[in-house]
Amino acid sequence: MECYLFDEPTYFFFTSDLPQLLYYSHVPTTIIALLVGLFVFFNARHLLLNRLLLLISLCFSGWTLISLIAWTNIHGDLILFTWPLFGVFQALISVFSIYFIYVFLNKRDVGFTLKLLFLALLTPVLIFAHTDVSVSGFNLAACDSFGYEGLAYKIYYTGLGFLAMGWIGALLIAKYRKAEGSFRKQIVLMGIGIESFLFSFSFFTFIATYLTGLGIFPDSSLELYGLFGMTIFMIFMSILIVQFRAFNAGITTSSALIVALVILIGSQFTFAPNNTSKMLTAITLIVTGVTGILLIRSVKKEIAQRKEIERLAQHLEQANTRLKALDKQKSEFVSIASHQLRSPLTAVRGYASLLLDGDYGPLPQNAIEPLQRIEKSSRLMTYAIEDYLNVSRIESGNMRYKYSDFNLKDEVEHICDDLRQDAIKNGLSLIFRSDLMSRGIIHADLGKTVQIVQNLIHNSIKYTKEGSIKVLVRDDVVRKKIHVDIIDTGIGMNKETLLTIFQKFERADNANSVNVHGTGLGLYVAKMMTEAMGGEVKAASDGDGKGSCFTITFPLAL
């Protein structure tokens, strides 16, 4: 069965009585698609993403092959057999494109359920391809089957293309919102490339063939413009390969791809049939060449910068590792030294206390004051050593917490009773109040909670020259929180001090004017221990000389 009104093509495909754009739209786009697809595949064939891009390229090449057969061949049996494959290849391109984008965005294969869905979408096209549902006849005079195509079948496989566009667009937008850095640029480039391809390919092929089937167009030459979408897609793939080393491609192989594309496009001059084709080839060659050169230069510069950053990052990591080792050694040294110092100091403090209490008999009057100084100094030194030990335990991760339920209000009240004499000795009043709607039970380490509250009240006593210290225990049953406010009329803090007061070895600028014995560790230890138990410590002050308020917050136990 031959189309008797047409001449036999030369070398199966070549004939002169065809649209000028036919070979330019089919041959270069097919070769470019195959070149990029094979290049990506052989560069890293183990990657699923690379294999999917090759499948898209092969399906597109299959479509262009049967399109050339339909345009140039006069053997009706061959054309009729290949005609249904238009829908098969177009459906495969749509589904493989969705699959491709899933893998590109998530860096992994899709699940079994999604694969079943892809197969379900393809099944009608595959089942009805060579049936009357697809093509029911052949027009020997026109040498085509436009008037015999099943409209429902055609709408279905074309609809898959538009479904793929919407599906892919939704995936790209959702991922773009979550992505960071250069991957956002990659998503944009991929989106422009693949959406341009799917739209031009699906839209132009459907409109051209549908209107030709209705007799509005004499032939389907409009579809030729739709094939350039593949060139756009492959250009964007090349940009991703060169600029972002997508598909696991290096700069050398990326440069080779650009050179190969330029050579390929330039070779089209050898068989360009007319001036229009030559002009289009020249424009494509110039755009590809200039873009390729700029991209390669940009990427080489970026790679050099990245290598320098990696080198600096490696040095920084080595220095950081060394600092961590030194910090660990420091903590171990502090721990050992503190333990060694605490034992003799405990003995000094104990014997001084026994002497002052008269356990060794009456003391001369002139010996009492020196012993009191010894006892006070050893006590302050013991507090300092305890702070160093706590810091060492916190930084080494050896701080242990024994949790239990207890009444915070009762414990704070007992602490105030114990420290009231110290406040009175310094000419201060220590006032305790509570305003609770709950029982005030918390789940924390009792000993460490007592230590935290003692530390903060003791701080207020040390840095308050005159006035009072008020301790208020209050709760918020709605938020299930309990607060301990320690409000003093002491030296206060400025805004700069409030920002750093809880850091190690930090003290208020005016602290030495009142007390020179602080280590700058007490508040740091209090904050770290409180946070470890699920609470928090905050400081507030209206400024220097205007007093301070420290607030300890814990969750109420249910």
C-alpha cells in the first residue's frame, strides 16, 4: 500500500517537497537530546536520575523518528503501524518527566505506590495503541491518518502532558519554598526547562494534528515548532551540568559537552537546505557558543573559590578540633585541681570554725579577728572552687541530676531563713513572700535547685550596699509555670551587662566597687543547671544603681 501521489524519499527520509523547517526541527533537536542524554548516562550510569533523563531523550527520539516517517515515507502500511506510537511516546515522555522531577527534587527513588500510579496512567495508551480506539483507518490520497484518529485517545495522551505540567509545577513550587542556597536556583532552571518542553511539545502537536484532522490546516507543520522545546530543555540541562555539576558531572566533562554541542550545531550547515535554515543554525550556534563560554568561565572561577573555601574550612576544622581537645584538657585540669584544693580548704575552714567555737579552749582576743578572716576567706575560696567544679562537670557532660517532686515554695522559704542572718550582717533586710494558686510542686533536682536559689540570693546580698532583698514565689497555672523573683536594691546593670551577665567569667562593670571576690561563674552555672532541668533564668534592671531582678522559672509538676 503506497501513497501514489508522492515521490519515494531518498535514503528513506529525504525529499524536497516538504516544509523548510522539517529537518532543522527534527534532526538537530534529536541529536542534541541524544547527546545530552547519553552524555549524562555514561557519566554516571548508576544514578537513577541520569537513566531517567536518557529515557526521556530516547522517547523523544522515537517520536521524532516516527514523525519523519510520517512526513517523508510513502509506504502506507509502515505509516499506519507507526502512527499509534505518537501517543505511546508522548505518554511515556509525560510520565517519565514526572518521575524524573520526583527523583531530582528528593534525591531518591519514588515509592511502589507511585510507580503503580505511573503504570496505571500509561496502561490505557499501551492497551489501545494498535486498535480502532487509536487509529481506525488511513487516507491513501493524503498519506496520513489525521482523519481517523480517535479523539478520546488523543485527548487522553495529550492530557497526560498537561497533567505532567501541573503535577511538576506543584512539586517544584513546594520544594522551592523549603529549599535553600544554590538548590533553589537549580529548581528554577529545571522548572523553566522541563515546563517549556512539555508545554511546547504537548500544545503544538495537539493543536497542529487536531486542526489538520478537521481540515483547517493542510498539514501539521505547526507541530514542528513544538520540537524546539526539547532544545530549550537540554540547554537548561547543560546549564545545570556546567554551573551546578548536576548529574554528578565534573568541569572537564561539562566543558566537553559544551564543545560537542557547538560542533553538532555547526555541522548543521553542511546539510541546511536553504538560507532560512542556515540563519537559524547560525543564531543557535552563536547563542550556544557564547553561553557555553560564559558558563565555563563562571564555573571555573566558582570552583576555584569553592576549593579555597574548602581549604580554609579544613584548616578551621582542624583548629576547632585542637581547641576542643585543649578545652577538654583544661576542664580535666580544673576538675583535678579543684578536687585537690577543696580537701585542704575544708580542713582549714573546719579547724578555724572549731577554734572560734572554743572547742580547743579560750582564744586570746587578738587571735579571734585573724581566725574570722581565715574562716571567711576559706569559705569564699570553697564557693569559688565549687563553681569551677560545676563548670568542669557541665562542659564535660558529667553533671548528674537526681529528679524528684518537691515543694519549691517551702525550699525557697527555708533558704531565705538560712541566709537572713547574712543579710542582716550586711545591713539588709531579706523578705520572703509567696503568691501561689497551686501547690508549687516541681520535678527537678532538689540539691541543685537549692544551690541555684542560694547562689542568686547570695549574689543579691553581695552586691547590695543598702536596702532590701525581696524574694517572691508566684505561679501561672494557665501556662503551668512557677517563678522565683529575687529583687534587690543593689548596684543594678546597664543594657550591655544584661546581654553578657550569664556568660562565663562575666561580671557587671560596677561589681568590683562592691565586692572583689566574685569569679564570674555563679550566674553561668545557675543558668546552665536551670536549663538542664527544663527551666530558665532571666535578669532585668532599669540601669546602674537601680537594683536588679533575677527570675527563676520552672514547669509545674502535673
